[in-house]
Amino acid sequence: MNDAVNAKIDTMVTSNDVVLFMKGTPLFPQCGFSSKAVAILEHLGVGFESVDVLQDMEIRQGIKEFSDWPTIPQLYVKGEFVGGSDIMMEMYEAGELGELMAEKKVAPAAN
């Protein structure tokens, strides 16, 4: 990954409270895992930015190196990598993801 891609990803994850790197968009997820990740965030009622990695191959590969995590979707909260959809689901079911959002003072979704 080049420095420009690394800087772009770093800006994305640090300038937004919650960022979901996914395949597709929240309205049209392009894989089941991305769809599941969006559903979890929407159920939690938190605002989030999404990045469609299918629109930028450098970001698609770069985010894997940035997080040292091989799959997409990937969730970042307040600049910290949380995990993929399976980890999100485990944390959600245990109540931990909601607690993390509250602990980090993540803003609710705009209506």
C-alpha cells in the first residue's frame, strides 16, 4: 500500500465516529456480510459513514493491509478497528457493541 492510500484510509477512520468499509452501499449491499453489518449498525441506531470498496480497488486492498484483517466488511469506531461482520454479530448479541458505542459517545443516526 502506498502512502497516499494509507493517508486516505487514516483520514476516513479518524474523521468519522463510525466507518464501515463494505461491499456496496447501505441501501444496496453487495454481499451478505456487508448486509449483516449494516443491519447491526442500523439496529443500534448509530450514525455511520460507509465506504464502498468495490468503487476503489486501492482502498479495497489497502484497508486489508491497514487493519491487517483479510476480509470485508470492516468496522472502525473512533479510529479503532473493531472487526468484521462475525465479530460485530458476536459483540452485538453480547451487548458489547452497543456498550462500545455508548462508551465512545457515538452520535445517534440522523432521522
